[in-house]
Amino acid sequence: MKNGDVVGLRQLLSENTNLDGVSIRGKENDATRSLLHVVTDWPGHFPNVSETICLLITAGADVNARIEGTDTETPLHWAASSNDVAAIDVLLDVGGPLEDAIGFQNWDAAKRLVERGARTGLDDEASIGLMDKIEKRFEDVL
């Protein structure tokens, strides 16, 4: 999947209709992850990531799947941590949990999440330079 072979993935999914719910156990710990986690894994920006994500979701993969283990991150968390705006867009388009996305000091990802409706606090607004939002917070004080 990380090599962007959507033709091969499409064939694999059509021949193995149970792959959409597969969980993969990590090498370093007991956590399991979905195929959507694999395609949004660090460092991100894999070829054809948008089409790959769409194929997996069309086959039945859960866009809201969480890692099973000590962390409970979604594929959207992983896409944000990789600053992978293409993956972020398609995950949000198909219903990814916007409110669960975590800031990873990847400014393109943070700005895209705000553009797509993420709620921000004063610290978020200061971090990514949203002066208009900061000024609005204090307009009654000034």
C-alpha cells in the first residue's frame, strides 16, 4: 500500500473481501492497527494516498478505527503527525473524527484542520498565527 500500487490493492481487496477489518500487530509492542493506519503511518506522503484510502474505505475499512493498545489514535491522528494534507483531506471527506486530531507542530496539517472546522483554543491560535481569532477573543477587553 505504501508504494501507491492502487491497481494491485484493488485486485487484492476484490479477491479477499475480509481484508477491510484486518488488524496488524506492531513489532515493538502489542498494539494493533488497521490498514488505514498503515497507509497514514510516518513519514506519510505515500504515492496515491488519497486513492488508496478511498479504496480501503470503499472495501469497508473503518475511518474511525483506533489503535488497540496503550494509544488509541485514529488514522487522522497519524496523517496529522506526518503533516500529510492529502491524507487529512480524504479522511475528513469520508467522515474522519476532526475533534480527535492532535496537533503535532506540523503547521500545514494544523492549518488544514482549522480550515476544515477544527475547534481551536488560544494556545492553538497563537501557535499557528491566527491573529484574527485571537483579536476576536479580546475585542471586548480592548
